[in-house]
Amino acid sequence: MGLFSSAESTYLGIDIGDSSLKMVELAKKNKKIVLNNYGFSEDMGDIKLTSLDDPDYVAKVINKVKKDIGIVSGSASVSLPSFSVFSSVINLYNVNKKNIAEHVNEEARKVIPLPLEEMVLDWKVIPQLNPDPNNPNNNTKIFLTGSPKKLIKKYINIFNAAKINLVSLETETFSLIRSLLGNDKSTVMIVDLGANSTDICIVKESIPYLNRSINVSGHTITEAISQKLGISLEKASQLKFDLGISALGEKQVDVPQIVMNAVAPIINEIKYMVDLFEGSNNEKVEKIILSGGGAMLINLANYLENTLNIQVIIGNPWFRVSYPKELQPVLAEVGPRLSIAIGLAMRSIE
Ligand SMILES: Nc1ncnc2c1ncn2[C@@H]1O[C@H](COP(=O)(O)OP(=O)(O)OP(=O)(O)O)[C@@H](O)[C@H]1O
Ligand SMILES: [Mg+2]
């Protein structure tokens, strides 16, 4: 049974991550979004994105989680990993709105490094806050994404095998924006620290203007601890969970230092992106929002804030969701890892 019984219409979001699969089921009741159910599977094991090549296996994992926690939805939304989707903001000058699709295709050929025949293109016009009334066509900003057809096919195969109706597919970034920002139009950076990659985007008016992924992440930190201390990955992972970047000077002084060294490339990437964005947009990134399992690393938010001199918070993807009060502590704990699945489930509600 779900946490709430007798759900009317339910909405399921499924995030197939590198280390785990997450599911969130929401329902709409009296105009409120309520939590119906959520669940994880850590069964993805060592299998990385290549597991998508084994649709029967992933389908089995999905249906096991569904069954274990009693999810009722027969339809779901799923996300595409940010690093596998090309996205860019393009400027079109003096184009007639009627021919816009033609111009977008022309520009896409220039900016997308793969043959367009192999991609599914999606784009939308970014509304301008202060358009020039005398020349509305002067500069049209377009947000363009290109997803490999082959990758989309893999997800279709998985959902066919699982006998779940795939209602929508979107880049993770959009799910994160929906769950962590809602209608907040401010300029922020979202840093999603996963098991195998860290995905960073700068979002302005809900559009992810700048997106980059690096392969430094939770696993990198565990590996660094394991190597430096000559201990197993399991022990290293436990030390990472227990100590994170806790105050130096305590007994286990090694671990925080190793963690700080391991996250240095993430800090460099953040600095690079902030400089790039602020340099070309003449505006500040107001804050950094952390999500993904790595967001829970002890003292990481503080450490980043002090090092970068920008406000850093752990995102709260539940802020528009109602749930029983007694679940608050546990939901706060799992929230960062569920941000994408929550955003996906919200997609069909909005
Ligand atoms: N409390 C915690 N402290 C430190 N690290 C944590 C904590 N909880 C989870 N992690 C780390 O977060 C990572 C998993 O995060 P997440 O579930 O967001 O990854 P994923 O979505 O499976 O991977 P990816 O996004 O790269 O595909 C693991 O490396 C795990 O060790
Ligand atoms: Mg993830």
C-alpha cells in the first residue's frame, strides 16, 4: 500500500542512475501534490549506463521496486542523463517567427557535433523580458536540445519490457529545475553529485543556460579514501559517510583532507562555470543548490560556501509536496537523491 491510501490519479517518476534506481509516485488531491510512495534499488551494482543495453534486467529491477513498495501507476516519466544530451542556447537574429524551425535546424547543424539524422531535436523560444517593441524579431533566443535516437530507443525498450507506459522522457536538468526551483526565476547553479558523474548547470528564468558534466563524483571520493588508506571500498565508503569533511583537527584527520582533495576538481569546474556565466551575462549566480547523494556529504555545503564565497544550500525537492509530518526527518535524508524522480513525477501533474 502507498503511504496514502486510495490515490485518485497517480504520477510516477523513475530515475535510472548509475548506482541506483529511484522511484517517486505522487498524487493530486484537492489541488495539492501529495506523496504517494517512493523507493530505491541499489541493484544496479557495477553496471553503468551500459546496463541500458540489457532492457530485461533493468525492467526487472523497476518492477521489483514497484512491487516491493506497492506502486500502483502503470505509466511513468523517465529522465535522460544530462551528459548524454546536447543542449545549448542559440541566438537567431532578424528571423521571421514563421520560419523559425528552419533557422533552428540550420543553427543546430553548426552547434551539434553529431549528424542531426541521429538526434531527436527539441527546442523552445525563451521569452524575452524586455523585447524591443519596434523590432520584435531582432534577437530570438532559443533553447535547443538534441538527444541521441539510439539512447531514446534503449529507454523505450526498457519500458516495453517492463510493460509500463512511458509517458515522457526529459533531460535530468529539467526534472531538477522543477523539483528544486519550482517557479523561482532567480539565477542559480544546481550541482548534482551522483555516483559516477557530477552534473552542473546554471539556470536563469528556469532555462539551463550552461551545462557541464565531469566524471568526478561520489565514487571518486570513495576510491581516493580506499587508495590512500589502503582499505576496501566498503570501509572507505563507510568512512566517507561517517566523516565527510568534518572539522579538521579531529581524530580521523586524514579522511576530510582526502575528501577535500577529491572534490577539488568539482570546485574548479564550479568556479570556471561561474566566471564564464558572469563574464558573458553581466549578472551574478545567486546561490548554489546541491542535489544527488553526494549533497549529503557531511559539511560539504559549508565547505563549498566558504571556499567559493557563494551561498550553498542542500536542495529541498519536497517543498511543493505534502506528506505526513512524521516522515519529515527521513524524507529530508533521502530528498537529495530523489530530486530527479520527484521532478519527473511532477511533470505530468503540472
Ligand atoms: N550521506 C552521504 N554522504 C556521502 N555520500 C553519500 C551519502 N549518501 C549517498 N552518498 C553517495 O552518493 C552517491 C550516490 O548518489 P546518487 O544516488 O545521486 O547517484 P546516482 O544517481 O546513482 O548516480 P549518477 O547520477 O552518477 O548516475 C554514491 O557515491 C554515495 O556514496
Ligand atoms: Mg543521478
